[in-house]
Amino acid sequence: MNDGLLITFIALTAFAVLLQAGLLAGMYLSMRKTTAKVESLAEEVKTKVLPTAELAHSMMTELRPKIATVVDNVSVSTTMLRTQMERIDATLTDIVDRTRLQVIRADEFVSSTMEKLEETREVVQKTVVSPVRHISGLMHGLGAGFEAFFGRRRGRNSVSSQDEMFI
């Protein structure tokens, strides 16, 4: 029984070794096909991608100083623009402040002028218009008095003529 069992194990081991050899041969063939495909892809990458990458690298090498110059120019322009905007802001603030001050002065001037005109009107009223009214009233009174005094002599004839006209 030992001999039969030993032969079985030897046969089984031989079969496993042959199976492993077959699997290894299959893996070898599969790896050769894959290697051939990878080599063709690598060759294609070398012919198509590498020139493009080299072109991009050379462009970046050429453009790097220009890009740096553009970035510097933009930075300087931004700084100048900011400075100019600050100056414009300060100027506009000054203009608004001065305008506000001038408006206040003009308002005070107009108010003062209006007050002086009112005072002048009151003074003219008291010193010129009132005496003129008094004199005018006095003159009307004198005129009425003279008319009444002198009109009685003439008035008697004129009253009867008026009465005659009325009828």
C-alpha cells in the first residue's frame, strides 16, 4: 500500500509540475504579446507625444521671460492705477469739500443780503414812505379844505347847476 500510495503522490506531483510548467509557458506567451503591444505604444508615444512635449517645453522656455515681463508690467500698471485712483479720490474729496464750503458761504451771503434788504425796507418805510404819506394826507386835507372854502363861493352856483342837470 505504501508503494501504490507513493506512486500516486509521485504521479500527482508530476502532474502538478507539468501543470505549473504549462501555466508558466502560457504566462510567458501572454507576457510576450503584452510586451509587444507596450513596445508599440511606447514607440507611438515617442513619435507623437515626445515631440509635442518638447515643443511645449521649448515654448515655455521661450515664453517664460515674456510672461514674467507681462506680469511685472501688470503689477506696475496696477500700482500706478491705484496711486492715480488715490490721487483722484483725494482731488474729488477736496473739490467736494471746497464746493460745500462755497455753498455755505453763498447761503450766508444771501441770508445776510436778505436781512439787510429787509432792514433797508423798514428804514425806507419809516423814513421815506411814512412821512410822504403824512405829507400826502396833509396835502389832501389842505386841498379838501381849500376846495371846501373856495368851493362854497363857487359851489353855490355849481350846486344849483348840478341840481338842474339832475332833474
